[in-house]
Amino acid sequence: MAGAHLGADVWLSEYITPYDMYVHGLTKILAYKKTPYQEMYIVETGAYGKALVLDGKWQSSVGDEFIYHEALVHPAMVSHPNPENVLILGGGEGATTREVFRWHSVKKAMMVDIDGDVVEACRQYLPEMHQGSFDDPRLQLVIGDAFEVIDNSSAEWDIIISDLSDPIEEGPSFQLFTKEYFERLKRILRNDNSIVVIQAGPVSPADVHLHARLFNTLKTVFSHVYSYFAPTCTYGSPWGFILASQTPINTRPDPEQIDKILQEKTKGGFRTFDGIALLGMLNTPGYIRKKIATETQIYTLDNPPVFFGQGVNK
């Protein structure tokens, strides 16, 4: 291509829609394994450093994962008066637990991931992401099925973070974005102040209907549901998240008050999250709100979501 220097010999082409793709230039493949659940790569990229790829879909990279993980964790944490017990479903890289443990109030976190091979590979190859959070004594790591763990859990969780891989048909998590799953999460919340947050898919105009359906599915279970997003660079799309609770969440927070809470209640170290960032996140753009208002489909176990796309190496 005229005017461009291409520095990679191996390319991961991830299909974003049937007509669009994001191509990542790889400089090295650090690990590969076809686990009982999915196909895993840990790769080195030229622009964003090391990255985790599952079933051909980009999960996170050292260069920009902080945008995703800070957005996933902290709007829920800062909205709760005193988050002590946190349940993390998915999150194999350990970056979600890293962010949870920024909060002084956290006494216990349980991380549940179905694929121990992925967790072990991330522990070995992605220390920049987990930053030792797997070794924090407050963490209980469970390798197992989320449905089984939830069904055997008591109502003790202040925050539940659903950090699952996208629900593609070949993957292990497509049933975990359904009404039945969200009903199970509601049953194990400690009280009405407790909050569920999920990663909720792309919110580009071409894909926002998926996010809207997840929103409306959660709305059948929880009294108060809120959409927000973050500009996740390497996903090829802004990424959506959804907060759900039985108690209203302030969507017009005072940035200075949020900064004060973060200073008093966390050990800091945020790279993007602060009061102004939170205020911006919670002011959802009009096209997303309009799609939520007009979308009617609800995801159930009989009709679960299946997101488009896998990637290929060339």
C-alpha cells in the first residue's frame, strides 16, 4: 500500500461484521493451545504488545486493556456504598481482579473461569495484565462452570462482574447472556444495593442491536438498568457495558465527588477512570438509547445470543 510500511509477516484478521474486519499485525506467537473449550493464542503485536485471542476473537492487549477493564469494574464499584464481596465470572487474564483489588473495602473476590488452560497461560505470559492479582490472598480462583458455581453460591455478593467472552456459537459462554442466567445472578446478590455489571458487546451502529437486546433482557430481571460504553481501540468498535441493580444509580455524578471517593477508598493507579470519565460514560449517546427503546427481542436459554465473527491467522 502506497505510503505505508507494513512491519508484520503474520496477520490476525478478525471479522467485525460480514463486511468489515480488523487486522492485527503479529510479530510473535507466544503460546497456542486448543483447550477442551476453545482455541487460544497469546501473541505479540507490533502496536499494542501482547494479547490474548480466543476462538479467533481479540480479548485484550497490554496496550489498551486498561480502557476496557477500568470501564468494566469501576462504575459499579464506585456506585456501591461499601463493596466487600465481589464475584467475577470470566476474566481469565486477571486484569479484572487487578482492578477490583484497587478498592480498600474488598475483603473477598471469587473469580470463576471455565478454562483453566487459559488462566494458566495468562498467569505465565501476561503478568503485565494480572500484576500479581492471582496471588492476592483475598482471591478465590475457581475453575468451573459459572452456572454450577452460581447455583451453589449463597446471597453474599455486593458486586457481580460478568466478564465473559463474546457469545459466539462455537464458544463456551453463549448461554451466559440470557434471562435465566441473569435471574440466577439476582438470587445471589447480598441486598438491593448490590450491582451486576456485564460486558455487553459492541455498540457501533452496525451492531448496537445486540447490546440493546442484552439491555432489555436485563430489564426483565432488574428494576434499574443502565447502558454505557468505552472507546476500546483494538476491538474495532466502541464496547458496551450494562449496570443492573434494584436500587437507582446516579447517572449525573459530580466529578469532584467521584474523585474524592477514589482518593479515599482506592489505592489509585487509574489510567483513564476518574469523575469526568464516569460522567461521560453514563451519558449514553442518542442512537444507543433509541435502539434500546425500539428493540424488543429478549435472550433466553431457548433463544440465546450468538454474536458474529471469528478470526483467522494468515
